[in-house]
Amino acid sequence: MIPQKWAPPCNKQCTNKFSALTQIPWRVFCKKACDDDGDTWEECLEQCDEMCYKGPVMKDQQWSACIDRAPGSATHSEDCHRACVAGCGFKFDIPTEEVNKIQSNRSSKTLAEEEPADKNK
């Protein structure tokens, strides 16, 4: 086997981007995007949303979000999503500017969704 083929290019880019020890969990989410079954950029992004942002498992039961598979706190979910979108960008050769737009759009959308929930408490 040729050494260049030991790691797919997308996974290698994830490893390079998230190389610090503190970024290892995010490297995993980046690589999951590389290995995603989706055939398009949009499908890959949908997978990132499903993987990184939790919703209540049971309808109308906010507490049930705690038993979902997302990474936990809101900041962890944002970091997961950022890494996952980076992996999608590597997989589909999307320009960095486009990847950064997706990440910032998701962050502002998340903040807008959380505000009404906080007012109801």
C-alpha cells in the first residue's frame, strides 16, 4: 500500500486542522463528516445538524434532550458543528469563505431559537 493512501485526504485535513490535544474531540466530528454517506454538500450539512445539536427525544419534554447523542452543552454543540462543517468543506472542496458563512449562520440561528425559550421560563 502506498503511504499517501493510508489516510483519505479529507481525514488528513481534519487531523491537520484539529491537531492540538484540546481539539481531539472536534477532529472526530470533522472526520465523521468526511466519512458521511451523503452525496451532496447539503446532505452533509444536515448530518452535522443532526449529529451536533440535540433536541428533545420526547415531544414537549425539554429535559429529554439530556439523553440524546449530541455533545452536550451549547458551546460543545457549536464546536462540534464548526468541526463537522469543516469536514464537509474538505470532503466537497468548498471554499473556506462558504464554510465560514455556514458556521456563522448556524450560530446566529441557534441564538435566535434560544431567546424565546428563555423568556418562557
